[in-house]
Amino acid sequence: MEWNERFDKFWIGLMVGILFPCLVFFSYWLFRFSYIDFPIRFVKYLMNGQMLSATVKMCGLGNLLIFYLGLNKKMDNATKGIIVSVLGYVALVLYITYYYEEDFL
């Protein structure tokens, strides 16, 4: 059994799709805003600047790289999990945009 057959499971794709944007969010803080305490003050900083939804969108774009990697390796079940996690991130962005960033309308 090859590695791509072993990792071609829906729940693995879902977990990778959820955790990879979290890793990108942490890396964004680490390399750009490490002088701000993580996570509470950093999230408040992003909310005050009306940048939280844009940052979450940027972190969710990291799933695109994993999605195409899964497509190229013929890991269809894992890519289905990544798609479901992307839909979850879309719901999170909509929630943040409409309930926390008041100047949207």
C-alpha cells in the first residue's frame, strides 16, 4: 500500500484542511506580529483594524495548495474532506464579516 492510498481518507483530508489554515495563521503571527501576545491580543488587534476576516481568508487559501496536491496524487477522498473544511472556513468568514466587522455594510 502506497502512502497516497494510506492517506486517502475523508477524515484525514478534513483534519488537514482544518489544521493547515491554523498553522498558516500562527506562522503569520510569528513572522509578522510576534511582538503582540498570541492569540487574544493578536485577534483583538485584527478585529480593531477590521482585518480579521481578510486574515482568515488568507489562511484559508493555503488549503488550495493542499487541494491541488491531492488532485495531482489522485487522493479523491482526502480532497473531499478538504472541500468540506473550506466550506467551514467560508461560514467562519461570513460570521466574522457580518457580526464582528460592523463597517461592512
